[in-house]
Amino acid sequence: MQENRHGEAVESVPHARPKASGGTTTDRVLHKQTSVTPMKGHQIRASREEPQYIVTSDNGGKASYEPSALTKI
């Protein structure tokens, strides 16, 4: 599993229907989430074994991604 660090630039592929959304976006890593936490009205189901990365986009929006959905740029 790749490790991403705070502030790194990454490209992300959306969770649902990546082809329908227009492809990838460029984001910055905020932090690695290793516990269940609420975000935008739903639960991020992260754990130490299956972490999620919280990223922010250029417009300030936040999202969570599995490590496999992120590519360092």
C-alpha cells in the first residue's frame, strides 16, 4: 500500500462511476484517517488495516479515498 503524506499532490479517481464524472481530479492530502468518522452526512469506514485519505481539491471541497484510488503526481 502506498503512503501519502500531508500536502502531497495526488490525482484521484472518484468512487462511483469514474467514467461518468469526467476522470481524475488533482487534490492535496490533508491526512490519513484510521478510524470511523462522520463526513458530509455519512460515515467514513476507515481502520488501521483499511485507511482512507482525506483530500482537499482546489475549490476547497473535501473527500475521502482508499489508497488505491490515489496516484502521486
